[in-house]
Amino acid sequence: MVIPPGEVHTGSVGVGVDSLSYLAIYLPVELAALHAEAAGARGGNPPEFGSVVLRDSVVRRAYQALDQAIGSRDAVRHASARGNADAAADFDEPAAEESACVAITELIRRHAPRHARDRALGSSGAIAREPWIVSVVRDVLEDSYANAGQTSLNVLAQRTGVTPFHVIRAFRAATGLAPHQYLIQVRVERARQFLAEGTVPSLAAAMTGFVDQSHLTYHFKKHLGITPGNYRRCVAIR
């Protein structure tokens, strides 16, 4: 459901339903206009939708991915459980930023028909530059993996001269991963190298851009099936 700014609305469960679970995104008008521009709109105006109720599997999956990225069900637990590796992964701000950018721009691109949508996403110049865009993004992520200020989506967009959504779209088409997913893989591999050299997990986490050791542990185990501490001990035994 897409509700225009200022529209009075309410909601309740249906007949025979005991509970209601939903994800709500409150998008400032100015930010909506920026995303509309990223989707190809002209004039700096916010998007206008032809229907309040939309049925679109692509958009639904994009918002499901956003829901997963923000860890909405566990956000409160994350705030009060710093030492828990699973809790540390409940909210990953760069991943949430990527997911939000994709979800909002896909919604506008697919369901705001009054906008011309070929400027940002379909221009021949942008398409011709995509190999260069992917190369620049890959170099930045591999060289500055520990510097969050250099690897944010907005900075990558500035470095390549295209919109954040175009960065995600081009990079995913070339690598199969969104930029932040690729960055996590780079960080895990660099952390593995440091651990193999005898670096303690807490220091390896700091050296590779993870928030803390719990954050490293979550992603290291997810990608390699073993905790950083156990990996370090196994390599030391060899």
C-alpha cells in the first residue's frame, strides 16, 4: 500500500484474524523526490502513484529484503545485547541503506507512470559506462574495505557519477552481489588472512572494518562455517 503524504489513514486486522504484522516506511517528500530522480523523473517532484494498493512480486521481494536487512523483529534485542553475535548482525546500516535504496527506487520506477523513467536507468551513455562503474566500485571496496567512510553507497555513487540505485544495479548484474555483500566477503577474506598470521579476532575485526568481534564472528561463521577463534587455533596447530 502506498499512502500519499498527509493522507489520513488507519488499519486493522481482518475478520477471523488475531494479529497484524507489517513493515511501514515513512519517506520524507524531499527524499521521495530524490529517489524519483534516481528512477528517471524530471523536475525534482515527488512521485505520484496511480493506485494506493499495488500487487507486484518484484516490489514485494524488495521490501522483504529490506525488512530482513533492518532486522525489525530483533532491533530492540540488538540494542541491549552487545555481546551476542546474532544480535550484532540484526542491524547492518550499509546493508539496510542498500536495501532501502533498491526497494524505494523499484517501487517508483515500476509504479509512478507519470514520470519519464529512461534518463537515469536506460540512457545509452550510462549503460556504456557500466564496466567502468563496476571496476571503480570493485577497486574501492578491495582497497578501502576497512574504511566505512569510503565504501558507503553514497560515496560509491559520487565516485562513479551515477545514482546509488544504478551502482547497485550495475554491480549486481556483473558480480551477482550488491556492493555491500561484496564488501563483507572482502572483509571476511582479509580477516581470515590476518587470523592465519596469528592476529587475535578482536584486532582482526578492527583491522577489517567490522563493528566489533561479534560482528566479525557472525559473518565469518556464515561464510566459512567456523568461528574466527577456532579458525585461528586450527591454523596454529598446522
